[in-house]
Amino acid sequence: MAPFCNPVLIGVFAPGMLREPRASAALRGFNPGMPSDASFDIVSEINMQELDNAVAQAIKEVTTRYDFKGTAASISEVNHKDKEITLTADVDSQLDAVKRVLVEKMIKRGVDSKCLDYQKLEQATHKTVRQKAKLKSGIDRDTAKSIQKAIKDLKLKVTASIQGEALRVSGAKRDDLQAVQKYLKEHPPEIPIQFNNYR
């Protein structure tokens, strides 16, 4: 007896129709066993708007405070072009008091006072003293290398690469990245740092 053959089904399947379907473009090259590294950047930036606010508040206090009245005590507005602030006083001890006012206002506005790089004390007119504070932003090469070494000494499975005035820390485990951040918060460098660009 000849095998049964349904004529209706003959020719329904075109050549190649029973082949394994091709993977979609989105899945080609996907390997679930190899997750990509996570990363974040270590930067040193100044929120200039908040700094301006802090300086404005400091100027207001210095100009209205009773113990500063009739003296040369003053704080200049932020010089954005030269990235500096100028402080003036009658004597060194008064200048220190003016600095304290500025730092207190900066802390209240969330601006790290370590961004201030005080320059050499100068003798100004009318027997007053003057000192400029340069604004530090960006991580210089030596500090970047120091941070890079400290991260390496933690012996975590992370890499820290210098990217211009920032560092990028990457690793497979987010716990390791969090451990790096925790260490740097507990052992901060001499400049203010922030963490951003999480990936």
C-alpha cells in the first residue's frame, strides 16, 4: 500500500521555511554571561551659583557686623574671569575672622571650602592687609595619581583611569565601586571631590 499523502499539504512549505529562525539584530552578539562593567567619575567641581550666594551672604554679614564697623574688613564678589575672591582687613587677626565668615557661609550653601587656595598675604593701602583666594577646580595630575594609587591599594577588582581633570572608576561589582566611594569620603584628598556620571 502506498503511503498516505495529503495533496493539500504538498508544496505549502517553501524551501528554507523549516530552518531555525535567525536571531534579531538586538540579540546578535549578546552574551548573557559577560555583563558590562559599571563605572562612575571622580571630579572636582564648584557650584558657582551657590558660591556666589555664599559670598553675597558673607559680604552682607561683614558689612553689617558690629565688630567690623569702621574697619577695612571686606570680601569682594567672585571674580569669575580670574577665578578668585579678595579679602581685606586691618590686621592679620581680623583677616582670619573675615575668612571664618566666608567659610561658614560656604558650608551652609554646600560649597566645600577646600576649593579656596589662599595666596600670599599682601600689604595694601592705608596699612591694611589683603589676601586673594584662588578657586580650585579640576583634579591636578599629582592629586589624580595619588587618588589612583590609593584606589589600587584597596585591592578591589576595579580600575581607576585618569581622564583629563577627572578619574573614571570601573568594575564588574557595584559593591566594589561603593567601597571606593566610602573610602574616599573617609579619607578625602586635599581638594573637594564629587562622584557623578554613574553608568
